[in-house]
Amino acid sequence: MQYYPVFLDLRAHPCVVIGGGTVAERKVESLLQARAQVTVISPTCTPRLRSWAAEGVIVLYQRPYHFGDLRGFSVAFAATDDETLHEKIAAEAREAGVLLNVVDRPALCSFIVPAVVSRGDLTLAISTGGASPALAKKIRKALEQHFGPEYDLALRLLARVRERVAREGLSSDERQQLFTALTDSPLLDYLRERQVDKLNALLQETIGASCTLEELGLSL
């Protein structure tokens, strides 16, 4: 099975999670990190899910799933220990055209969730097509060792540089050359080691004499 990789803006797509255990809680947490509107349906829930509901962070219906519960949702997750229930949810999702992920049951899914490494706005997604979540986890751990917090800092810095050069009216070729020079430089090494003086020298050499971390509104 070949899946089409995609990153969704879930702010515009209400999501429902059916299940209230620790696995469902992790799904809800990742959805909230994406600023999704989340509804949970389950007769039993973890204390954390109940706390989120009490705070108004999620909507909670503390009852069993009923046919029709997917109506009005774009994306659904099923995270229960009831295989018969999973099949019923999958049937409704197919009928309603709702994207569905059933935890650890790729045959019932219309999409699967990759293993993820996040460093601020940098997201690395790893998928084995559902064949081996264990291998995906191993690869994720390897990537976590290689891609440290300096990548988040680099993205924040490059975004500020992009805003700055946009005001200077550079041509597309000039902008490309500038960002290629920055990304090919020891920028990540300097950020990793918090070498402010070297970073400022690099910015001034690449962008202009007045360009520093302070001028860009950044601090390490």
C-alpha cells in the first residue's frame, strides 16, 4: 500500500476521537498541538481527558459510540479495545466520507499516522506503510539524535531574515543565493553551540553590516 503524504491544517476540520484510554489521550494531545477542535466519545475516560473537558479544551460525550456520531466531522480516530466497534466505525466512515484512523489496524484506516520528530516548525514524518511501527519508532529515535533544537532556532532565524530581505526588494535569484549561502554555512553549528559573535559575523557578511541577532529580534 502506498500512502499519499500530507500535512493537514486541522483548525478548519473538526475531529472526533472515539475512545477514552491512554492511547486516545495521546491522540487528543497531538490534535490539540495542531490546534484542532476535538470531540471525544467514550463511556470511560482518563483523568486528563476529563480535565481538558472541564477546562473547555475539548468536548466530551461520556457515553458509548452510536451510529451517526461521525456526522459533521472531517477526521476521526478510533482508539478502543473493541474490534467489532472498530469495524462499525470504519463502515460509517466509508459511508460518510470521513477520514479515519483506527489505531494499529491499517486495514480499517483511510489514513495512518506517521512517527514524528518535531523541532518547532520543522516536522519530520516517518511511515512504514503500517508494516512495522517498531521500525518507524527506531528511525524516529535516530532522527531525534541528529536533528536537535538548533533546527528550530535556524527556522526562526531564517524566517526573520526572509521578512527582512523581503523589504529590500531583492530579486528572486538574489534571495535564493542569500538563503543558499546561509544554509550551506556553519549556521547550524553556531546555533547548536550558541556562538553569538560568530552568528552575528555570519549574518553581517551574508546579509548586511546592520544585520545581527538583536536587529532581527532574536536571542539565544
